Amino acid sequence: MSFSEPLRNKKILIGVCGGIAIYKVCELIRKLKNEGAQITTVLTTGAEKFINPVLFASLSENKAYTNEDFFKPEGSILHIELGKYPDVILVVPATASFISKLATGSASELLLATLLSTKAPVYIFPSMNTSMWEHPATKENIERLKRYDYFVYDPSEGPLACGETGKGRLPEIEEISEVVKAHFVKKNLLGKKVLITGGPTREYIDEVRFITNASSGKTAFFLAKEAYYRGAEVHLVWGLDTFPYVLPKLNCFSKVPFPKVYFVKTTKEMFETAKSLFPQCNISIFAGAPCDFRPKSSFKGKLKKKETLAIDLELTEDIAKILSAEKTEKQITIGFALEERKKLLNYAKKKKKKKNFDYLVANPLDAAGKFESDYVIFTPKDLLEFKNLPKFQLARVLFDLLGS
Ligand SMILES: Cc1cc2nc3c(=O)[nH]c(=O)nc-3n(C[C@H](O)[C@H](O)[C@H](O)COP(=O)(O)O)c2cc1C
């Protein structure tokens, strides 16, 4: 089975302006190309003062256009041709000066004229000093661009090249490339609510010691991200203390709310939170790794060191089983099974039935914490096997299956 690769063969035109963050465009070109996109660059006059176009031409393996090309007597009208070429246009970094010209409808440069002529969606990534960003003129220009249906991505906060700290940084390249990917992901989950559990839980022995497991939450994170990109309202019940992953805000082009992360510690908390969300969700994915056992009683304070310590354990709530048993005909549940390789298929098949899942994803023990793994997916009808599938691809495969 093939799976979606959102940037494969996509034609992306990057308009580059003369801002200090211009050096980051090199990394952006490489990243998008690695994902299979075809890149063309158009530099403003300001951009040419910072960087020689040869650099972008070499990295993109495509001509880098400058204003010298604007009036070349070559028979075709370049800014019209360039406007027809891309599936999407990015302006990175977008300077205050360029934004003001674009907001007035100026076509005095090749990039401006291309943007006026194009029907392609255009993403603007402003980057400038905080005072420039907060200036009423810039604010008005940005509002105007939004009214003209440009997708303006808010700059980040942090240290700026001028030595100040504040809003105006170009977002990290990873974040920009994620926005572009999200743009191309098919929106087959619009209007759907998705519940995902992720990460391990902790069961306390005393107030500072606990039993846990090696789950990193990666699978749940990639599932949450993919569901968000596909237009779902995502509720992520999360067993780790922090959320160490990049998730771009898509509110510049999407009305879908940013995923809500519910931090929980124990299996009981994960259960209570998931239970309260479950009835309103169309799809529930139990990718969390709740501890199966907890100490029957937890010691108040800190246990003193002893020769040996015996702890009486009891079973915790089986979140996936309890909630999946309550599902209506309109709800879909997806479970996960982590098991020794030789027992995997047999165990997973039984688990799917016993726990009333519509889909079950089985993976071997060594999947925990890794970026990729072997998987067997039990769908309502079939069994699909994957070798060394990255976890982000697993998320695509699953939501492709649900969308078809
Ligand atoms: C060293 C230096 C750094 C600059 N950095 C920025 C910047 O980050 N953002 C910005 O909006 N303008 C910045 N400017 C001002 C722009 O380069 C200037 O407005 C230029 O005319 C923009 O050209 P363009 O709109 O053709 O790209 C900077 C200027 C200099 C000299």
C-alpha cells in the first residue's frame, strides 16, 4: 500500500526579500527539496544585496530569478509565466518594505508582479525588528494582506539579529516546512473530533518514586499532528510532563482549533480525562502506554531505604477496553498492541476482537521510543504489513485508511 507524501512533486515558488533572516532560506530550500518538492526562487532587489542568487540556484537546482529578468526581451511575459507555475508561493522572509508594497498592489518588481498575477495560494512569513512589526503602518498592511486572502504566518518571539528580544523572528525552518506540508495534506477529517491518548503513565510507590514505561509519545504526537493537518479537532491526553515537539499553528489558513493537550500522570487520570472526552469524539485512538499495574497503596512521603521492598500491585483501568465497549455505531476506535515478535499476530488478532476495536496496530517490543518500526495493521477487513515504517508515515497510513 502506498501512503501520501504531501510535498512530492509539488511546485513551490519561494519569493525571497532582503531581511536578515534570508540565510535561513538555504535550509528551507534543502528541506522542501528533500521532501520531493520542486523549488524556484525569485529574489527582490533587497534580497540581492544580501545574497548572490547563485546560492539559491545551486540549492534548488533551478534558475533563481532576479529583477534583471523582469524586462528581458525573451518573448514570454515572465511574471505571468511565474505566476502560473507554482502550487503554492511562500514569501520568506517578508520584509516590512515588501509587505507595504504588496499591500498597495504595487507591481514594480518581478516578485510583486508575480504575486499580483498569480492564482496560487500565497503564504507570507514576515520577519523584522519588533518595533517595525508593531508599527501601525505594518499592522495595517498585514490586515490588508489578510483581507486580500494572503495567508500571513505570525512571526515568532525570541532573540532578534538586532540584539533585542521580542516578536519578529522568522519561525524555525522545521515550522515553516510543516505549514507547507499541512497546506497540501488532504482535509479528509474536517468536522471530525479525534481523541488520542499518548505517552506513558506513572503509578506512584511513594510521593517521589513511581513505576512507568519507555513510551516516548512519538506515535501519539504524529497521529495528533496528522489529524490536525487533516482538519480534525484534536484532543490529546498526554502522559509526559512536557510536549517536546514542533506543532505549527495553522490558523493563518484554517479555522480548526489548535490541538488541545491534557497533561495527566496516572492511569486513573488518563482514564478519567479520556472518558470525559470519548462520547463527543468520532475517532478515538488509544496510542498511550498506561501502566497495567499500580501499587495497591501509595506511601505518603518518601520510603526509607530497606534491604528489600515488596510492593503489592493491582490492575489499573483498561482504558481502551472500557471506552471501546461503550462506542456507538458512529464511533471508530483504534487500539495498539505492543508484543514480542513471535506472539504478535496471534495476540493482536485476539486483542482487536476482545477490546472491540475497529482497527488495531500491532508492533514489536523494540518499537518503544524509536522513530520507525515494523507494523501490522488489522483493518475491519484486511491485514496490512509494513517494514521499517517511520511513525509519521504510520499516522498517514492510518488516516488514509480512515478517509478512503
Ligand atoms: C543589515 C540589514 C538588515 C535588515 N533586516 C531587515 C529585516 O530583518 N526585516 C525587514 O523588514 N527589513 C530589514 N532590513 C531593511 C530592508 O533590507 C530594506 O527595507 C530593503 O529595502 C528591503 O528590500 P526588499 O523589500 O526589496 O526585499 C534590513 C536592512 C539591513 C541593511
